[in-house]
Amino acid sequence: MIRPTTLAMLLLAASAGGLLFRVSFEVAELEDRLGGLNRAIVKEQESIHVLRAEWSYLNQPSQLAALAERYLDLVPLATEQIQTFAALPLRPLPETLDDDEITADAATLLAEVKGLPKLKPLAPRRHVRARQETVSRPEVAAIFVTQPAPSRTLGDVLNDVMKPSPVRVE
Amino acid sequence: MVAQDDERQATLERARTRLLIGGAVFTACFLAVGLRLADLGLLRQEQDVRALQSREVVGQIKTQRADIVDRQGELLATNLVTASLFANPRRVPDPAAAALKLASVLPEFSAAELTAKLSADRAFVWLKRNLTPRQQFEINRLGIPGLDFEREEQRVYPHGALTAHVVGFTGIDNEGLVGIEKSFDATLAGGGEALQLSLDLRVQYILRKELSEQIERFSAIGGGGLVIDADTGEIVAMVSLPDFDPNSANEADDDARFNRISLGVYELGSVFKIFNHAMALDSGITSMKGGYDASKPIRVARFTINDFHGENRWLSVPEIFMYSSNVGSAKMALHAGGEMQRDFLSDLGFLERTSVELPEQGKPIYPAPWREISTMTISYGHGIAVSPMHLASATAAMVNGGLLHSPTLIKRSPSDPVLGKRVISRDTSDSMRRLMRLVVENENGTGGNAAAPGYVVGGKTGTAEKQVDGRYKTKALVSSFVGVFPSQAPRYVVVVMLDEPKGIKESYGYATAGWTAAPVVSRVISQAAPLLGVAPVDEDAPEIQRALALSLYSRVRTVAAN
């Protein structure tokens, strides 16, 4: 005669065994996957390594100079093209008011002042370092470039980058 | 009956005790397992996660030899995985047929050669090291039994000849043979982090391009150039021409492999007047206002010391430097004496090999004993042979405020303290800057062609006749120029040396340093200065003029002193 406790015990033992099997298979499967991923990573790193060497090879200054001469409208940077912030002229002010207008009555003056275009603060500027040897042919000191304000914040970009991407295992 | 009952009773009693003991043992076992389970499952979670994470973490792949990169991180040398082909000739069934097939893939071998290799009575024979991936694929496709591949690593230099003399190269088994590859062989062989050099590839390219163009223009047999940070001794560019492709170094001849910058020692001529003047000014035997009679050549025994740009009169100290007067310099050196000269040059490191990290180092040649005639000739750079590397590091000390730094090819980290040995005073260094600026700026100076507008170049020319078999050859010159910029607060020293340039029409037949080496310095500085973060200035600005003003103290009224 089987007592209920014994039955319960047997059932428990059976389910524990089953569970153990499942977990162990799962672990083996995960191990396999991990191994595969690791191999894939090593393979990718090896290709990156080769590509880095190739990138360096393709970046030989002599080769770049030859290509730039052939395809680009660039000439070597002249000393006069390098300027400092201090040497830049100030931004011209909006048209100043005439003497007559100053004597005009306060109301018109106020209206006129309100009608003036509102000045925005200067957009952030970035000093482009004279890292490359050449600058474009028009003979302007084209070394300051205005950066348009980014439409996306740094947070957006980071979120995009950090988003987990599906990994394929071969 | 009673006895039987007793016996039964005893048996039952015994059975029960056994059961009890057995049960207790099992209970203890299960309890232990249960406790351990609870321990692992409930209490140890944190440690487990950590243990898992530390397991089988894939790091950066490790090559057998570390990379070499420039100061910007540009790759100069790396190891690539390749396959090498070997055979077990005993397992190749038909060597002749196999050889024929192989020869179609490896055109550098003839079928006969391969047949000989494949029919050898050995179990292992190399056929070709470092196959290209395409060759490996083709050979695999041939399906010849008895052939196999071995995974190997090959040293690759993506920039080829550009840094050949600095980086050097390795042998077939990736052991460093020359250059940085040799001097850092032990470090590199361990794999690991890349070795970062102080070289700037862009400046290196500019220097090599300008130097090789000038060598061609003046039909020189070779040349060398060096750009060194005056405040730290870091070598930013170093070129010796002719050079070679380190990827096929065994095809290069000895001349191409010869490092003219660190291994070659030359009598560098008048550039030594920098040190002669610095010695005289620093020791106080004379001052900028002093001078020496250079009206007549000096005759000692069978030698005559002449001036190339002869003024034939009394010359002030700045004039001796500007006109590069040998007679004036020799008299100045005699005034100081041989012992002081020897000690001073020794302090500047001119009598020993430099401590740069290259195995190719030339030992300076200097007279022993140090006679009076040597003292005179050494004052203008004859009778002592040093490498251009010596010249660059000593010149840096002359203009940077008086501190000598060992030249180095390894990038200095900004946190490292800059240690230097004081060799001259700050005041003397200031005078030397003015003197060197004079040579380039003054219309009578010999170095006008080194000027690079905006970068306030100063320097000194040096043209020396080469000694061949113990005699000086008038037609074989070593023309060199050592330049500093910007003179008011020198950041870099540039040395350019041309080996046996020949005069051309554009230089009115001259092959002297002012015509050959100085223009290279000008072109290198105007291109490299923006890359090195040196901003151009207005050379006529009052503060710059003031920093470099110098009175000639000339005793001739017609010479315009500025």
C-alpha cells in the first residue's frame, strides 16, 4: 500500500530530477552559445586587426598626397591662412540710430527699438585645428567653421549606441 | 518458549537499532545536501554572479609581438596571421605531378625545385612561409595529400620605408634585428600593449619628402634629417636616406640600411661654432662685445686656417658667428684652451654615444691627445666627427635655456618629469638664440635660405669637406644646417644634412649648406609647424624684435648694425 506521503515524496523526487536535467541541458546549451560567441568575437577581432593594418597602409601620407593632388582642389596651407581668435574682427553691430531719432519722442523710439531684429547669441564655434596639411583653394582664412546646433542631444545618441543589438551566432 | 521469545525480542531490538542508525545517517546526508543547496541558492548569489562574469571573458586578441605606433597612434608595425606551407614528402604519392600543380600557384618556384623538395626522404620540409590568403585557397583547392599549413605570424610595416631606420625590422622568426625592433625586442616579444614612439608620421613624411627632393636636385649620395623637441628631447621625425622597405629588408643594400643620423659620424663643420661660442660666452672669457682679429689666416705647422667668407679684419663675437669665421673661432677656442673645450664638449655628450634607443649608434671620433691644432680645428667642426643626433640634442640644450636632455624615440607621458642636465646658463642660452637668429635674419648671414616667415627661424650652417683615406676632398662635402624655431622661445630643433651634394646652376655652382640644407629646413618648418602646434607670429612685432635684438658691435661703419 502506498501512503500519500510516500507518493508525494516520489513525485517531488521525480520533478526535482526532471528539473535538474532541464537545467543541466540548458546550461550546456548556453555554454555552447558562449563558446560560439567567443569564437566569433575572436574572429571579428582578428579581422579588425587586419583592417587596422590595411587602414594604416591606405593612410600612407605619400599615397594620400597623391590622391589629394589628383582628386581634390586643395593646395598646401599658407602661413597667412592661419589666424587666431584675437585677430578676428568683431561682429558688426546692427545699424546704430541717428541723432535725429534720439530726439524723437520716447514712444516712437521704443517702438523702433522693439522693431529691431533680435540678436541671437553667437552659435558655438569650433576651432578647426590645422591638422590636415591642405586647405581649400579660395584664399580665405577658412579655418573657423560654425557648427550647427545638434538636433539630437547627447543622451539620444548614447541611447542609440547602447541599445542591445541582436547577436547572430554561427 | 520463553527463550525463543527472548531471542525474537532481541532480534527485533537489533533490527530497530540498525534501522535507526541507517535512518540517522541518511537524514544527516540529506540535511547536508539541503543546507548546501540553501547556501548556494539563497545566500551566495552575489559571489556566483561575479564568478560567472570572470569566466571566459574574451580579451583583446594577443599577437606574439606587440604593435609599434606613432605618437598619434598610427600603426607602424604589427603582426598579421598568415599560413605557411609545409609538406611531409613521405606522404606525397606523386611528387612530380604535385610539383607541377604547385608551381602553377607558386610561380617563384620551378617544378624541378619542388619535385626535389617533395621527393626528399624526410618527414617535414618547408615549402613557403607566409602565403597570401589567395595562395592558401588555391593550394587547398589543388587537394594534394601530404601538404599542410601552419598558422604563423608575420611582421608587417604598413608605412614601409617611411620609418624604416627608426622602427627597423625583424627576421623570419620575428626576432628584432635592427632599430626599435631590436632595442625593445624583449618587451615587444611578450605581446601586450603597443609601443608608442615619439615620432609624428606627418612630420616624418614632410621631412622625408623635402629631403629626398633636395638630394635629387643636388645629386647627393644621401642625407638625413631630424626634428627634435627642444624641451624634452623627444624625436618627432628622423629620416636617413637612402632607405629601404622593411617589409623586404633582406633585399636592401648596406648603404640603404646605413643610418646616417645615429650611426654615421661626420665632421659637421661650422655648426660646431654654436658650441664654441656658447663655451666662450658661458665661461666668461669673452662677451658679445668682445672680438678677435681675423685679418690674417692662421698658419700652424703645415696647416693654414682660412675664412670661407673672408672679411679679413677684426671681428666682434656676433660677427664671427654671422660670417662663420674660422680664424675668429679658432682664436676664441685658443683663448679658452683645449682643456675647457674638451670638458665642455664632453658635458654636451659629444665624446660618447648618445643614449637614444637605437642599437645603431656611432661612436664619435675625436683626437687623442687633444693638441692645440685640434683645439683650433674643432672650434669650427673639423677634427671631430659626431652623429647628427649628437648635434640635434646638444643644439637643443643651447637654445632651450641651457638644459641637456637625452634624445629619445619613446613618447613621453605628460606626467613624466622632464629632467635635464644644466650645461650652460640661461643668459648664455638667450645669447645663443639671438646669434642663431642673426644667421638667418641678417642679410650677411649664411642661413637666409632657412627662413620660414612667421616661424622666426634661427640656425647655423655647416659645410665640411669629407675625409677620404685620411685626406680632405674638396669636392665631397657634408652640408648641414641646424635650425631652431620659433627663436624667441624655441620649441623644436631641426637638423638637415646632405651627403656629397653637387653644385647646380640655380645655386651658382655652390653645394654649401646655405644653398642645399638651409632651404630644406625652411620648407620643413613652414609645413610642419602648424602640425606641431606652433602658431605663426608677426616677425616684426616689437616683443619678438626685442627678444632677439642683437648689436653686432662691429668696428666697421659700413656694416649696418641692427
